[in-house]
Amino acid sequence: MLKRTHFNPSPLPYLLVTPQILITIIFFIWPASQAVFQSLLVEDAFGLKTEFVWFDNFIELFSDQIYFNSFGKTIVFSSLVAFLSLGTALILAATADRIVRGATTYRTLLIWPYAVAPVVAGTLWMFIFDPTLGIVAYMLDMMGYDWNHRLNGNQAMALIIFAASWKQISYNFLFFLAGMQAIPKSLTEAAAIDGAGPAWRFWTIIFPLLSPTTFFLLVMNIVYAFFETFGIVHAVTKGGPAGATEIMVYKVYNDGFIGLDLGGSAAQSVVLMVIVITLTVIQFRYIERKVEY
Amino acid sequence: MAEVILEKVVKAYGKTEVIHGISTAIADGEFIVIVGPSGCGKSTVLRMIAGLEKISGGIIRIDGREVNNLEPKDRDIAMVFQNYALYPHMTVFNNMAYGLKLRKFTKDEIKHRVDQAAQLLQLDGLLERKPRQLSGGQRQRVAMGRCIVREPKVFLFDEPLSNLDAKLRVQMRLELRKLHERLKVTSIYVTHDQVEAMTLGDRLIVINEGAAEQIGSPLELYEKPATKFVAGFIGSPSMNFIEARLSRDGQSANIQGDVRLALSDDGAPDFGDRKVIIGIRPEHFNISESNPQAIPLSVDHIEILGADTMVYGRFADTPDLITIRLPDIHHFKSEKVLPLSVAPDKIHIFNKDTGARI
Ligand SMILES: Nc1ncnc2c1ncn2[C@@H]1O[C@H](COP(=O)(O)OP(=O)(O)OP(=O)(O)O)[C@@H](O)[C@H]1O
Ligand SMILES: [Mg+2]
């Protein structure tokens, strides 16, 4: 082992990690601890005095039916977003892996949505589906289907699911494609000689070998659906109609900044924080061990 | 079991033609080796037979049936890949059973066949392992097993031993040959290792830049190479080539000045007085002190290998080093001049322009 004295004590290493530590403290540790602190307080209606109430905010939260509804909506929303965007991306990547002509164009086009900001993506979808102006809404109307996501909660939910999935497809596509290209071609060739058709090869060879990628993406997509879809919801439905699309992140914002219930909103964000930490831990656990195949 | 026939098979990628019309007939039960330097198109030929590459021209027949437009799975062939291509997420058993399941064999039949192959390949006891828990040699055997269980008409091998270390390679080579003698399945084997080619093949196809230079038994190729390329490729260390001028009657060859080699009885009268390439294998030189016709070789350096001694030297002022293999151990100082002779029937003559044998 090298002795300590082999290294001259130098401030350089500390200097080099300082920016990272500062960023973590300013943008993560400090706001997080503020949120935790806030979640233990109650402010009166006029903002004149605050009172330390221990876990009252949480108790109230967990006995609130509306919060549980929001939780349920978030689960539905994130599972559908993860399922849709992963499924579509997988199909697209499998196609991209096979085609030779125009492959570069195809890939580039598929990556574009990732560069679009959530709010812009949301606005885009909102326009397409706008009940009075939107082209899709118009076409649905011609087919005799009445589309109005401003009134119909299920339609509103469907719309934000589509928008959020669409935006995430590129990201998933990139990882799936990279994963597929890392699988030696000779494996599928061997399977072809063994007698497997393209679809069977995909399900028995490629898909199982992609499972580490799929698992990683599943966690990433859930995290995305839980936290990064705020912009989309805000642009498309603002949580409406009548709270039908009020997923958890959006409720944090709504209760805190619109409803001005700072303590309750902080308690909600603490819950979200616990969820993301759990997901991250699971992720790291599995990445360390690798998904066994 | 089946015969495989190639008729003027051509392969082009876009405008570049990489295989220029190869024709051959491989008999039922024959072990044929395709050999050639890297990039000459060996794998391409094999992959065309397997159906993994579309052919651009010509006809491939397996067991009398034209297979040009058949999918790999319908050709009834099996292939061992260079990297084995074992399915990493399946056990050894499932690796071998994959093709059988697809062909709708019963559970009992599958188990019977896999067990039998495992026994033949000494894989019993490893059937529940995943490929990554196996050694290189064991993986190689599993890849073989996956082919055997299907009892296909033709086995295709693409450099299956090149990932193994030297000792294991020799052992697996022997096992492959034994296996072939037992199963008698038509086999096509690609390698760039000419020792593998010579020891395994009933016949060899030597490919150079996408064209078959010569097709024949290992001994034919060694004793009567059809071209300078084949002569240089087969045999290790490779044949010495010396530029020479034939005498007017074609009965002897002049190497620089008055160094003269007698040729075999009929000589090459058609090429009298022309410049040619003389080829002599390192092992065909003899030291003959008493021979007045001996050609003098000035020693440059030697390598003592134990069983043999390799001598490197020059004839008079020829630029190229000549390699000579002498049995036993010899200690020659550099600059020493050795009197050498060569039996006339061991001298090969090649056309200087075309490289064809004269
Ligand atoms: N997809 C392709 N597109 C264009 N050229 C190709 C393609 N695949 C192979 N080639 C060319 O075809 C020629 C033959 O390739 P092949 O793989 O058959 O060589 P090989 O004899 O198997 O060599 P090695 O011993 O290195 O495996 C090479 O010159 C190679 O560059
Ligand atoms: Mg090759």
C-alpha cells in the first residue's frame, strides 16, 4: 500500500470537487431539507404565523381521499406511459436494427422528439387535439367520435399519456438500439439456421438479451412519468378537467403555488422524494448485480 | 447427408465483386476445407451456402435441390461460428434443444438426442450450465453439439478453432476428425490455418482474392501446386521462390551467373531460354559435400529447433533469403558456404507472368 506521505497534501483535489458539492448543496440538499422542514409546519390563512405541527401534514395527507385518487392516477399514468413508450420504442428499434437503406435518416428523425422541451411537446399535442382547432379532433369528429379533452377526464388523461409517451420514445429508442447492436449478429444467424423466423428470434433471443436495458429503461421511464411530466400536464390540461389529470407532481404545484397550502404541498413533495430515492436504490442494486440471464 | 454443388457462384457487394465464380462438387460424406489468406472470401462462400448471404450469380445445390432462394432454416444445414454464437441466456441443454423444439420434436426425443450428443462430446454433467460457465473448449463442443443433434445434411464450420489456444486447438482438431469419421456428414470447413487444412480435409479448396486457385487432396496440393500462390500458401515454412532462366533445351535452370539446377527428365522445353520462377520447399534441400554440381549457399543465420535446424542464407548474390530445413541439430557459422543439392523431381517451375505451374 502506498503511504500517505507519498502524496503532498494539496488543496487541488478539494478545489476540483467544490463546484459539484456546491451545486448539490444549493440545488438539492438545501431545497430538500427546506421541503422536509416545511412539511412539518402549518401556516395560517393570512401568512401571519407558522406553527410547528410535527407530522400533522402527513396524517392529513394520508387521510385525504383526493390525494389517494391522485396517487392512483399517477400509477395509471406512469404505467401506461412506461408501457407505451417502451413498447413503441422497442418496435421502432427492432425495425431500425434490420433496415439498411435510409437507416441514418430514420434514426435521426426518431431522436428529434427528445430535443423538444416538455412544455413545447405538450403544446404541440394540445394543438393537434384541440377540440375546436385540432386536426385529429376534427378527424375524430368526422368519424363520429366526439373528442373534447377539456370536458372529458378520460380523454384528457389519454392525451397527456400520449404526449408524455411520445416525448420519451426517442430516449428509449436510443438505448434499445444500442442494446440491440451490442448483441452479436451471429446469435440471430445461428437462430435462423436453427429454424427460427424473425419474430421468434426476437422473442427468444433478442428480447431476453435486452432485459438489462429494458429494466434500466423501465425505472427511468417511471421516474420520468412521475417527475418530469409536469411541463406536459401544465401545457395540456393544467390538471383538469376537475382534477382528472392531477398527477402527484402537478398536485404539489397546484396545492402549493395555487392553493397556497405550503405545508401540505411540502409533505407531498417529501413523499415524492421518498419514491424517487427508492427507485434509485433499486436501480443501483440491480445495475451492480446486473440482470441475470 | 448430401452432396453440395457450387456452379459459378458469384458474390458482389454493390459494384464490388468479392467472389468471382467458384465451381466445385462436394461429395456425400466428404470433409472439404476452404483455405486462404484473410479477406479472400472464405466466410462469404460458407455464408452463401448457409443462406446467410444472398448469392449474386450461379447456383448452389444441396442434395440435388437448388437452394438459391431458400431460407437458412429450409436448407437443412448446421453451422459452427467462429465465436460459437451460443445463446448466453440459455443452458447448454436449451442451446442444443433450441433447433429441435422449433422442429417440433417430442420432449423425449429431444432429451434422447441431446443426451446422446452430450455423451459423444463429453458434455454430460454440464447440461445445466450457462455458456459463460464453460471453458473455451467446452463452448466449442456445445456449438458442435447444437449442430449434431439436428442431424443435418451438411455441417458448416467457420474457423471454429481459431479462438482456442494452440494446444487445445490440436486436440480439438483431432476430435473433429474422429467425429467426422463417426458421423460421416458432409462437412465444409473454413480456416486460414494451412496445418488445420492439411490434417482435416479430404480435399482442400484454396481461395485467393475470391477465386478458387486449386481444388485437390492435401498431398496433391503439396506435391503439385497448380499456381505459385498455392505453392507458397501450402507448406510451412513456405516454399522458396527464385527467379531463374531456363537453359535453351529446358533441361536445367540458371540461377544467377553459372549456378545451375538440373530439372527432372522431361524438363520444360517449351519455355527454353525464358525467365521463370523456380520453387523449392525448405525440406527438399540436401547437403552434398561430394557433388561437383552442388549449389553454394552462404549462411546468413540459423535457428535450431531441436528436431530440425532452419538455415537462412543466399545463393551467390540473389537478394532474397532462402530458407532450408535440415533434420537434426547443426551449428553453422554465418558466412559459411554450404554445398546443396535438390532432387530434380522436387523442383517446381512457375510461369513468371501468370504464376501458373509449368
Ligand atoms: N458487407 C460487406 N460489404 C462489402 N464488402 C464486404 C462485406 N462483407 C465482406 N466484404 C468483403 O468481402 C471480402 C471477403 O470477406 P470474407 O469475410 O469472406 O473474408 P474471409 O476470407 O472470411 O477473411 P477472414 O479470414 O479474415 O475471416 C473482403 O474483402 C471483405 O472486405
Ligand atoms: Mg472469415
